[in-house]
Amino acid sequence: MDTLKNLLSPLTMGTGAIQDTMKLVVIGGTVETARRVSMSAWNGFVDSFFLTAHFNQDDYPYDWLMHWLSKQPAWGRSREFDITTRALTRNGIIQNTTGDLEDGDEDEPLVHGKKKRKVTFIPSPETTHTIYYRGHWLRITRTKRQSDYGNFSLKISVVARNNDILKKLVLEAKRTYEKDAEHRVHIYLADTSYGVWRWNGARQKRPMSSIVLQPGVKDMILTDCKDFLASEDWYAERGIPFRRGYLLHGVPGSGKTSLIHSLAGELGLDIYVVSLSSKGMSDNMLTTLMGNVPSRCILLLEDLDAAFTRSVSRDSTSTGAPTAPTASTKSSKESSDGSTLSLSGLLNSLDGVAAAEGRLLFATTNHIERLDPALSRPGRMDVWINFTHATKWQAEGLFKCFFPAKPASVESPESSDGESSDASQQNLPLPKQKRIHIVPLLTEDEIAELAKKFADQIPEDELSVAALQGYLLKNKTRPRECVDEIAAWVIQERETREKLKKQKAELEAKEKAEAEAKAKKEKEEKEAKTKEEKETSESKEKGEKEKARKPKKRVEVIKVEAPVESTASTSSSETDNSTGADADSEESVTSEEEETVKKAVDAAIVSKEKWVAIKTQSTSTQTASEESSA
């Protein structure tokens, strides 16, 4: 007992200290629990007054808000930021913050053709920024989503009773974005790997005045497109699918793609381009892409006649049908060509049940005669437009487009800086840099006279519009010299075309000769192989015939010799009766006949036993029958 008391004495002596420690633990736990509960309650109370909106990078509002934030001073004064020179968004609009670092003047001319880079300060992800907007404090956080590589999301929180402030913010950001993007056309390409549309870039709008077509064609197309976009209710009332198709056919380089680009800028629509011959394109993939097309856009199908050929030839000699793959090219074609699109799948995707409505479909082709009638019928292609080589009227219009006339009201020398107040240029943005090309501004009468001379020297329906445009680009600062040198250029173009035509004919003749030689060689090899096989088969048949004759000769010999031996071995009585006859016959047989018979008997020794057995059986049967009759 004493020992136990000694062991417990330290515990009994410190009872007060343990109690104090336990009290402190309980008090501390209670205080921490109360703190956490109060903080949670306070956060819940505060969050009940906060409105939070989330924006994903995959949608347009994210771009609107990021563009709006780049213009806010508080966004550029962030305490944590990334420094980059790549401030271009996915829709082609430069995001410049107020804290950007600039070097020199933007109006300075380019040095060695390279534009000066601008250093941009962008707030880092996972940081919260506070911006004051219309009497409210906005808490903005940009986070990186872990599930999607390289994609961000934006979260905006504000203390307000309703979401009106967020609606105003989104609408203001949208107006700011559209105002800065009004001079650009966005291009989207079909991604056949995932069945989605990928942004490919933003192009500067092209004025309709730069497109020179036959009189009335351009205005007709523009009026038809505007009328269609404003007639959605009219189509719905009559049960007609709200779709419109345009087929642009004609010679290459006549302005088909340029017209589509200009129409997209004039109508304010984006362009969605799909390549029907791309790898991975199938009926299901095309249907998925067509179903994801926005309601108001331009859907472009280029080179529709080559959709199922994958051929590099686009001239008039090509038939447009896929050539049969040879043994040497079959493996390479199977590995490189993954398109399994069919004509039926294309037709269903254009006007099937799952096809999108409200879009303008533009299809281009250089050979309309190759298209299937089901593809070019009304309902799929409602408007047909033929593009030909340049006419004199088009040549005159192109010249006036490249060399605008000096306005009559401008007389001051400041107007000689190359600026033009032509109405056709009103929908173009103002240049950010000073022009370094000095173009002499001529009066309207001088331009009209030069354009007339230029057009008179252009042959009718012989040169493409692209060729004329290339010539004018080389002489964009020399209007008078351009007219003086046009005749020599036309002669040079004709000589060049003849030379190319001759080279092409020689190449085709060479390829044809090589193909004929190859075909002749293959034919000779095939004939030699056939002859060899024929000789082999004939020799084989001959051997089989000789082999089939030998057993027949053996049987005959056996038939002659076997009865002699069998008769001699069967009945001694018969041998005795015919002793005199046999002796007479043996004396008459010559020595040569004996040797021949001996060789035949020796050759038939193998099968003689079986024949003798049969003859013996027949002889015994005959003997038995004779005895019974006796």
C-alpha cells in the first residue's frame, strides 16, 4: 500500500494544475468554436447580399468583359500581374491596359518591315480585384479551370439587392466590344477531331466598292441577303425552312471568295468555313458541325466540285471523278486520306432535319457541270451566280478603285497626304500609321480618262480579275505609267500563258508516253508470264497423259501372261492333255518373241499376283461348275 501511495503521490499533489489546464483547453475550444461559427454566420450573412456571376472562356460574354476590364484603370494597377507581348485575344482584338509600356510613337514608320512590340501588363490568375462601377464595388476573380487546359473562367461578385447592376455591366461590355470589333470579320474553321468550330482569326472588313462585278450583280446579291435575314417570320408562317443557298461558279480568280468576304463585312456576319475533303470528315461529323452553326452567319463550302476527289488538278481536262488507286499508291492514300463523306450525307446535312436555320450558305465551284443535280437544285442552292473573266467594264472599275479621284472641294495642300473621302471607304477604320506611299491625286476627269484608256487595252473576257488586280498592285503609285505599260503587260501575259500551256502539254505528253511505255512493258511481261504458264501447263498435261498410258500397257501384258501360269498351276490334268499342242507352239516361237514376252512379264511382276489370284478364282469356279455338270 505504501508503494502504491508513493506512485500516486505526484498525481495527487498536481491536481490543481491539471484542472487549470483542462479549464484552459475547454475555454480555448469554446472560443475557437464560437469564432468559427460567427465567421461562418457572417460570411453567410454577407454572401446573402452578394450576387455572383460566372463567365466561361468558351462563350462570347467572357471576351466582352475581358475587353471592358482592359480599359479600366484599376485593372491596370494590379499588385500582381503577368508581363507579356501577346495581348491579342482569341477574337483578334488588342487588349491594351492602362499600365502598358509603350516605346516611341505609334505613327512612326515601320523599321525593316517589323512592327514594334508593346509590353502589356495583365493581372495574374487566382487574384481578386476590386473595381468601383456605378456606385457598387465589384469583386473580380479570374481562375484557371483544371479540367480544360489553357481555359479560364471569370467570377464577378457585387453587393446588390438584384442583378440589374450585372445586366448593365454585361450590356456595356458588349457595346464596347462590338464598337471596337465593327471593322473586323471573324473566321471559324471546322475541327474534325472534336466536331467543333475553332476561331482562326479576324480579318479586316472589305468594302463592297472594292468588288467589281457585272452591273447589277453585286446589288442583287446584297439586297437578296438583307431581305432573307429580315424574313424569318415570313418563312415560319409558310412552313418553309429558314435557309438560303448561293452557288458561285466560274473561272478561278474571278472574285468569288472576295465577294463572300465583303458581304460578311457589310452584313456584320461571321464566316464559318468547312473543308469537305479534310481528314476525319464523315457524314456524322458534318451533321454535327452543321448543327452547331449559329443562326446568323455565313457558311462557306469552297471548291464543291472537288469535295469527293482529293485531286490537285482543277483544270478543264479533269473529270472530277476519283481515280482508281493503284497498288503503289493505295497504301499511301489510305494512310493520308481519312475522309469518308458521302453525297447522301452532304445533302442531309444541308437541308436535313438536323440542319441549322438562319444561315447563309455559299458554295464555290470552278466546274458547275460536275455537280450532282441533287446538290445544285433549288432549295439547296437557290441563287446561281456566274463569274467570268474580266470585261472592259470591270477593268475600268478596278482602275478607279485603285486610284480614287481628288475631291473637287479640297484645294488646300494638306489634302495631298493620300486621304480620300470616297463614300465607298466609309466603313473602313482610319489608318493608325502614316502612309509612306505617296500617290498622286488626280482630278476626276483625269482618272476617268486614264481608266477609259486602261479598259480599251484590256481584251474582253481573256484575263482574270486576279491578274488585273496583281498588275494594279505593282503600280499602285504610278497611275499614268500603269496605263502606258498595260499593252506590253498584256502581250507578256499572253506569252506567259502560251509558255505555260506548252509546258503543260509537253508534261502531259511525257507523262502519257511514260504511261504508254509502262503499260506496254506490263503487257509484254503479262504476255510472257501467260506464255510461260501455258507451256508449263502443257508440259504437265503431257506428262500426265504419258503416265496414264503406262498402267494400260501393263494390264494388257498381264492379261496375256497370267492365264498361262495360272493354268499351269491350277490343273495338271489340263496340262497333260495339251502337251502335244504346246510343244508344237513352242517350237514356232522365235527367240525375239521370247525375249519380248519375258520383259513384259518381268515388268508386270508387281501386279501379277493379284491378276493370277483373280484368274485362279475364276478357273476354280469354272472347274467346279464342270464337275457339277459331269
